[in-house]
Amino acid sequence: MASGHPECPARISAIDRQIVHDGFNYEMRFLDAPRATQAQLARVHDADYIEEIFRLSPERGSVALDPDTQMTPFTLNAALRAAGAVVEAVELIQEGELRRAFCLVRPPGHHAEHKRAMGFCIFNNIAVGVAHARSLGAGRIAIADFDVHHGNGTEDIFQDMEDVLMLSSFQHPFYPHTGFDSQASNVVNVPLPANTDGSGFRQAIEQYWLPALASFRPEWLFISAGFDAHRNDPLGGLMLTEEDYAWVTRELCRVSETYGDGRIVSSLEGGYHLESLGRSVCAHLDAMIEF
């Protein structure tokens, strides 16, 4: 993104530093992300939209896709690798080389709709990975999104698909001002008022997400892991902590172990207070490693 934008390279650096500080670099296998192919993107995005993104990619300077979302000469490659990381994670888990993966990527993806970039997102990374898993015969797939913002793009792409369950918790009213009135049969949205703390968040997950997951019995679980609901985040108004992210991750891991042999693909979405972002990601990783 352009200089001064909150969706900046320092986000990845902060997470990398915390991973090393906490010693997780000794417990994980690290892989470079390939580029997603246009055919993989076209499973969830309109072909004309994909062509437009390639056409608009600038050789210098920046191009605004919407008021919040810019492309520089480096954005297209990063966006292709972000989506490609989730595809690669699916393939490695399908082949039995991994059981769980965390995709440390930017730009994020969950606001990218079938035909539109928005909210810092170019391609919907999680959606591309879910569609790839479906192409491999994955069976029932659940997507859990705990970003402070509603995952409107993911809902736009998968609404009313019987083999995909989407769960999203988010601050409301808040950007992108969607999700609170969804009628999709396969979507469980949990709007949370500003200043909701960890207790309120956990109660909502226990009341709405966990029963829906138990009924659906997902064979794969994907996580849109946004950490901008943290109490220190400058863009959000919820009051979560690292312990809340560890708790929800453990709950999702239990579901995955019960119904899906532990198959989880998690991908970074938001999170803009750098120190809190690094600590929250490591709490998420620690919970996944526990199982």
C-alpha cells in the first residue's frame, strides 16, 4: 500500500520478530508461498475482475482500487502469493505432510468480493483456498472469521453453499456495515457492540459458533485470523486480548480434531497494533501447536 497505510510491511516483520522471540521458529516448518494461478482465482472471482487487477497493476506509483485499497508495483505479486499460500497449505494437508498451517501473508483477503476489491483486500485468500479444497473433494468446510470487521467478501462468495459453513464475529455497527442482516442459510454472523470484551466474545462463540459447528461437523476448518479486535488496535473498538485469541483457537482446534482429523488452514487478515499483533499471532500459533 502507499506510504503511511496501516496495512504495511511492518506487520509481517512484527510477527516474525515475535515468532523468534517466543521460540516458535524451532517448532514450525517454514515454506515460501507460490503464486496462485488465474484458474485458481477464477473459482471465486469474476474473470473480468481478475483481468482488471492485472491490467491496473502499475509500473510505478500507486493506483487506488477504492478509498482504502491501493496497488503499487509490488502489490499484484504479493496478492498472488497471499492467495497461493492458502492453496499450498491445502495441498500439503491433503497430501498428509501437514495437519495445520498458518499463512503469514499480506494483503489480507476477507473483504474481497466476487467482483470487487475493498478494505485493503485484492483477492480473497481464504476463499481461494476453500475453493481449491472443494476441487480436491474436501467435503464439508467451515470458515471461522474473528476479525473485527465482517468478512463480507467471503460471505458474498459462499452464501447458500450447502457444503460450506461461514461463521463471522465482528464489531457492529462498523465497516463494512454488512453481516448484521444476512439471510444466507449457511452463515452464522455474530455482531458485537463496541467495547465488547473477552467475556462477551467467548459467550457469543459458545452460544452461536460452537453449536453450529457441532451440527455441521466440518471435515476441514479454515480461519480468517484477524487480530484487530484486540483492545490496543487503532482501527477497531473491541476489547479482546491475546488470551481470547488463544481460547477461540483452542475451541476451533477441538472441533477440527473431533470432525476433521485436525485439518486447519489459518490465514492472516487484520491487526494493526504491531506489538499486540505479534503477541496475538503467537498465542494463536501456540494453541494450534498444543493440539
